[in-house]
Amino acid sequence: MTAETVIEEIKRLPPREQLLVLQFAGELTRQRRLSGAELTALGEELAAAREPAEVARLNAALLQGFYGA
């Protein structure tokens, strides 16, 4: 099963079920630690970022990706 198939199935769910999927995805995101390659890519994006909001977003993603929730 592909991500595209899963996404299409989620779109067909009733709103209450979609909410449960979103809550699960949010929790999964908070708990996930990134791989070395993903952390490196985020670090490179952070180094190149110029907008304060983008810097803050990337910094938060980098910290969460390293430490998890």
C-alpha cells in the first residue's frame, strides 16, 4: 500500500474518523526522531534560511527531530 492510497482512503473517512487519524499523525510526528541524513538536511536548510519565521520553524524541527517529544 502506498502513502497516496492511504491518503485517498483517509479522505473518504467521516470527519470524526479523520480527526482520529490526524491525532495519531500528530502524536507520531511528536515522537519521531529523524535520521542523520534528515537532520543534516534540516541543518543545511537552517543555515541557508534568512527569514526569522523560517529560522524558528527549522530550529524547532531540528530540535524535535533530534530529541523527539
